[in-house]
Amino acid sequence: MTRIPVALGDRSYDVLIESGLLRRAGALLAPLSRGRRMVIVTDTNVTDHLATLQVSLRAAGVESEAIILPPGEGAKSWAMLEQLTDRLLDFGVERGDHVVALGGGVIGDLVGFACSILKRGCGFVQIPTTLLAQVDSSVGGKTAINTRAGKNLVGAFHQPALVLIDPQVLDTLPIRELRAGYAEVVKYGLIDDADFFAWCETHGAALLAGDSDARLHAIAHAVGAKARIVAEDERETSGKRALLNLGHTFGHALEAETGFSDRLLHGEAVAAGMAMAFGYSAAQGLAPAADAERVADHLRSVSLPDGAAAAGVDADGETLVGHMLHDKKMDGGTLPFLLARGIGATYLDRSVKLADVARFLDS
């Protein structure tokens, strides 16, 4: 088992990574149960994994109840948040209890936010079942729902008590979902680790094809990188954690244009957004054009979109920039952008003019 600590003082927790971990998760969760029934929140896509988890809990002497929600980004809504909190209250969840979030990033975000406000804050555990959630959203405590104005605009920082990652659950993940998660793997190389991006170029196809060693290596590397950044800048006050948003400003605009629907998965939007961020950086003379093309080449090689058109978005620059105006990172009327001086050299630029971005998007 790989154990990666997220060092946050009295809110520190461990991320445990091991193939087959779900089958023995009960023994790891039992100390958090306080001898009480645990509530598991999942969606209809994860019922097989739910059965495995409940058997494991029962073997450890822990009874459980499940709340099964509809899948998809649409579940991150006010209506579903209300339904979920009501159900948790119906089950008698106390402040000292730990709710289990079993699923992808949508379940993790929604459950984490519900737990942040339920009785002014109860505990929760992340058991991510998608590659995207395993390498990114399950670690770091960002929780949120979407609104009509944009993505993740209502939320809270609420750290889990434990994260359990079983790479074997990825064997049942549809290839499109797997590719979407892989975009977040690539992100860690582009931010500040050119050697890891080179590893992705060599091993990414094998990871997607089911190579267990490649998956374990990528997940552990990504979680380790994120844990270090979160420990240094939990709430994005120093700018370090903001680097994890590479591709997200462009990507969220694409998601908004597609109605935050399954037309464009979050990871697909991030992939397109990263290529766009590198393309814009090259167009502005900040990064070598060869690096931008290398990024686009790798994304295309694993069937990820390398821009708005490849993501199926047909909108002009003014429209996409209009979506960006609702970005939660807006500060004093300006929007910071994650740009690059090259692969492994991402930085936060607060001087970007949205008119220039619109012209680039129309070019």
C-alpha cells in the first residue's frame, strides 16, 4: 500500500492507494464509524462497487445504508443538494459521523459540500471510482455545486478524513471517462514537472489500455504532487494551488457553452483548455510554439480534444469570454490566467486582457 499524507495540521489525513483496496475498505473505515451505521452516497453507475464496499463493511462489523443518486454533472445542483441533506438528516447523521462518498468527482463534490454544511460540518471519506477523481478532485477539500451562472460557484473548503484509492475499480470505467481522467494526469507534468510529461508521452497509451503498473505510478505521482501543493496553499492564498487550475479557465467556458452536460466531460474540457492555454501562450510569445504543438500532439494521440473545435464547441471568442466573466477566480474585475513559459513551467498571469483572449479564440 502507498500512503501519502496531506499535511494540514489537525486536519491532516492520509491517501491510501492499493489495488484491491475496496475489498478491505471496511477494516479501514471501522474506526471512523464510532460503532454506528455509516451512510454511503453513490450513483447508479457505481452499484457494483457499492456492493463490494457494503460486504467489506459488514465483515468489519459496520452496518451501512446507501443513498443512490442519478449520475452526471446535473447532480451538482441546488435541488440535489437539498435532497441529499434531507436524506442524510433522515438517516440521523451526526456531526461526529463520517459519510462515505463513493463515486467520481460529481459525487465527491456534492457529498463533500453537503457534509460541510450539515449540522455546521460533519466528516466524510472519499472513495473515488474514476481516474479523474483519484488523481485530482478527491484530494484537497474543494467541494461545490454548479449554478446557472457557472461551474463550482457555490461551495466550501472541507477536507475529508481519509481517501481510499483502488486502481482496480478503473477496470470497469468506460474508456471515455478514463481518457477524461487522464487529462488531469497530464496536467501535473505540464504544471511543473517536464520529466513526468515525458513519462506520459511514453506510458500514457499503456495506462489507458489497462497497464496496472502505469496506473499505480501515475496515480501515486499525481496524488503526491497535489498533496504537496495543498499542504503549502490549501485555500489558494499564495497562488501555488492556483497552478492546479491549468486549462480550467478555458475549459470551464467550453463546459458552460455545452450546458455542463455529457456533451463534454470535465476532463475533456480540461484537455482542450490546456492545449488552448499553451496555444495562447505561444501566440503571445511566452512559450515556444514547439511546446504548444507537443502538448496538442500528445492529447490527440490519446483521443483527447486539443481545442474548442475538437471538443465540439462552435462559439466565437466573445461568447466564450462572456462565460469566463462568471469564473469564480475573478478578482477586482480581472481574471487570472494559467499560462506557460514552456512544458513544466506554468505560471499565474494577472495581466491578460480578455479582448486578446477573444481574438485568439477567433483566430
